[in-house]
Amino acid sequence: MTTISTRTATPADLDAIVEIHLRAMPGDPGWDYCLRYRCQFPYQTETFVRGIYEKYFNNVKGRYHVMVAETPITDDGMRKPIAVAVWTTNTTIDDDSPIPDHSLIGDVQRIRLQAEVMDDVQEHCFDKFYGDTRIHLEDLYTHPKYQLRGAGGKLVKWGISQAKAQNKAVTLFASPMGKSLYAKLGFKDLDTTSAQVEGEDEKLSIAVMAYVPETGLVRTATLSDLSDIVSVVLAAMPTDPAWGYRYRYQSQYPHETYKFTMLHYSSLLGSKSDEYHVIIAEVPSIGDEKVMKIVGVCEWRTKETSIEAGIRSRNTAAKRPDTDSARYEAWLSAQERAEERHFGHLNDQRFHLSILGVHPAYQRRGIGENLLQKGLKSAREQDLAVTAFGSPMGKRLYRRMGFRELEMLTVRVDGEEEGIKMAVMDYRHPRMLSN
């Protein structure tokens, strides 16, 4: 079986890429609709296509990335490009370079209308739901002789792998021929739009699609996320033994638990201080792929000392009827002593993981790992250690992510049989360990 591989294209591939595009062009209704006179002017069509890819390769600002799929054509391993994909890997950079001349081959009204329709989708769909956390597939073409062999799929999978690594979605406009491939690779329909010049019967239909990794998209939370964050925390935290241990009366006072959780996060999200940082994970809603739903929450203490945090926690706990004050004090005191033993020398040179919760309906999908990875990345960039207290369930995840277990704490109130265990853990990135 012939092996198809992918690689980054170079200007030396330009002739082969133009050939692929020209041969595949009849399979894309968009080209026939906008460049309706291209068959009458083949030289001008080739010049136009060449100019488009020259623009991609110039790529002065780093907006585009051109990939090719290739296959062996000789026994000695010489390879030939058979498919091309163009990706916008940085959607924050505008493309202000001129479009090559297409005055002879294009229908000006149709081209302008198609551009307006796509710009509208970009603004009201892609930008609205994903913002800058996306990459966009501009073009995907496979030479007709090599279609249905997996070349196009490999090029799209490259983009998906980049998106996963960068915590981004993938967006695209699909032709009828490409739509089935994208659906098979996990893309979802967001909308179907169309371009039709007034007074004309001919219409161009455009499928709007997106791929969001199963691990979700992670971003910094804002005050507008407050209600959803509280819902996720209240759904996720009961699976944490430490939560049930200290808030042992929450079933009797659910409204109080809700109220104090709401007050806690409204305080964090409404504050201009950088002592705490809340990040969230979102996935597309079931039944409406355009609406992103918060399913995971991660809370980091970035500057406040453990003493200051303890004072705040005690003051709050004293007012909560859902809290067992003796257990809360035992839990908090055990953490404070452990922090002094293991983390005292770090002062505020660390990130401390306060809460990591994923809605039970979305657990075991890598969402918690994705949230945690965001914090670890920020810590690495600032040369900071990361510390945490892990429940038995959380400890497995933290170990998998590279945390070390420093001590196992047992928390128990004198005279009670019931208690909980917590692992004292830290994460040091390789650069810190080598110093």
C-alpha cells in the first residue's frame, strides 16, 4: 500500500501545488460560482491561482501555514505532492495583502457577495463562539487522480493535532464534497449559509463547520460566567471526599451552600487583584454546537499566602450552617502545617491549585487534564513551582501530570472515627529541578 506523508510546503512546491489546485478546482462549487469565466481564460486562471499561493508563501506576518501530502512516485523514494491544505494558524493577524487580479475570470458581484457572507459568519459565529482560540482551514485540494486515498484526511488531521496542542478549535467552510470527510473526522455543523445575487437563480450553499477537542477549550473566566461556574462546582465537588467531610450539612442547607459558593466566585471574578485566577473549560452544547457550555473549573491561588487564605476561610466558614466547623478547622490546620513544612521556603513563588472540578457528566474525557495543563504552562513560563493537595481521585491525575507526592495527610477530629486522606504534592518543571 502506498504511504502518504505530510510536510510543510515550501516555495519550491509552488508549481506542483498550482497543478493540484487547477485539477481539483472543478470539484469545488465555490470556484465555479465566483470564477465563472475561468474556462474561457485558462492562462489568467493559472496566474491567479499562482498569485494566491505566492501570497500564502510570502506570509510575512505569520498568518498562514501551507501543508502538502505526498506519495512515492519512484522506487528510490522520490515523492510527489498530491494534495495541499492552507491553514490560518493565527486568526489575530489580518491579511491586508492584495488579491491577485481576477478581473477577466471572476464575477465581481458574486465574489463581493461571497466575501460578505463569509465575513458575516466569521464575526457572528466563529469569532463569537471561539474568539482567537481557533485555527481555520482556508483551502483543501487533492489531485483527482489521488482522491479517496486518505491524503485530504491526513492534512486535516494535522490541523486537528495543532489545535489540540494549542487548546484551540478548528473552523472551516465546507463544500458538499468535503463535508462528509470533515464529519467523519469529528467536525460538527454549525450552520448553512448561502450567497445569491439578487435577480439570479444560481445560488452557492456553504456549510459552516467546527471541530472542538473532546478535552474542551480552556480560557480565563469572567464575571459573566459566574452562574455556570457555580453550577459546575456544586455538581463536581460532592465527588471530592474533602468537600463532603467539611460541608457535612450541605444536604440540609443546599441554599446556603449555593449562596456561599456564589459569593466566593463573585468575589474572585469581580476582583481586580491577581491573587486568584479562575479558568474554565467549555465544550459544545448537546443539540446546539454553536453554544459553548462550561463543564470544568480550575481555581489557582497565585500570590496570597496560606496564612491570609486561612484567615479568609475561617471567617467564611464560621458563617456557614452547612459546615462542620470542627472538621473544617482540622482540614484547614492540617493544610497550613503541611504548607509550612513543604512549601514555606517558596513564599509566593508558586501557583497553588485550590479547586479542580469537572461536571460528572463530562469526566474521564481529559477535561481536568486540559485545565491543569493551562496552569502548569503559566507556572513554567514564570519559573514557578506548583503545589496541590490531592484527594485519592485527584492524586492519580496529578501524578500522571508529573506531580510528586511529598506526604500523605490524615485529617480527623479528636473523638471521631471518620476522617479523610490528602496527598501533599508539588510539581517542578525540569528547568527548576536542574537549578
